[in-house]
Amino acid sequence: MPEKKYQKAQIKQSKQKELFIEQLKKTPIVQLVCEKLEVGRTSYYRWYKQDEKFAEEVDKSLSEGKYLVNDMAESVIINAIKDRNLSATFFWLKHHHGSYANRVELTTKNGDLTLTDEQKEIIRNSLSLASFTRKEVSDGNEKAIQSEPTDQQEADRKDN
């Protein structure tokens, strides 16, 4: 008899895992899916850790779900733009058009300030780590370093 109970529990767990994976495609938030299916988070994380196939399916479903939500969000933004919503228009341009992206600008009026090669390299590395490129801009006696998003950042913004 205990063997039958074990088999029933395994079948129930398999069905729960399948439902969990399907639900993640619609709602890519583990906590919400746990609540909806009445599965404890501890159980979910145990399944994820112990069942490699389940973990792969979860990752795939989360990704699909995020794409679905992103598509829905973009659709809402596009509809708001069509309705001439200025905030939505600015949001879209800021995240999809390089001319409207956030920029960081460092300016100095100290024209005779000279950096050592080591200091220049530190600044270059810092900007690189921050995923910015360096572009020097001259404006009269002032020199400015204007940081712009890298090509990779632009590509990431377009993907998202």
C-alpha cells in the first residue's frame, strides 16, 4: 500500500510541475505562481535544485513569460503614444533613440589641469566598467568629457 501512495504523490507532483511551468509562461513571477497553484516556495526551490529538466523548463518559461509581459507593456506604451500621451512619448524616445538617452557630462574650467597617463587610464577603465565610451567635447575654454551609451547598451535597450 505505501508504494501506491508514493506513486500517487509522484503523479501529483509531476502534474504540479507541468502546471507550474505553463503558469510561468503567462505570469513570470515565481511567488505569484506559487500562490496561485498553492505550492510552497520551499517545494518549488527543492524541485528546481533537484530536477534538472524542471529547472531548464522553468528558465525557458520565465524567459517566454518575460517576453510576453514586455510585448504587452510595449503595446500599452505604443497605444499611449498614439493617444498623444507626452510621458509615454518621452519614455519611448529616451529608451529607443540615442539622441534622447541619458548622458553623463563631466566639465572642468581648469584649463591647465593635466592628467598623467596613469590617471587617464584609470578614467578610461572606470568609464569602460560603467559601460560608457569617452568623447571629448571642446566648448571655448572648457573641456568636457561627454559619456554616451555604448553600442552594446543601445542593442540591449532595443532588445528590451
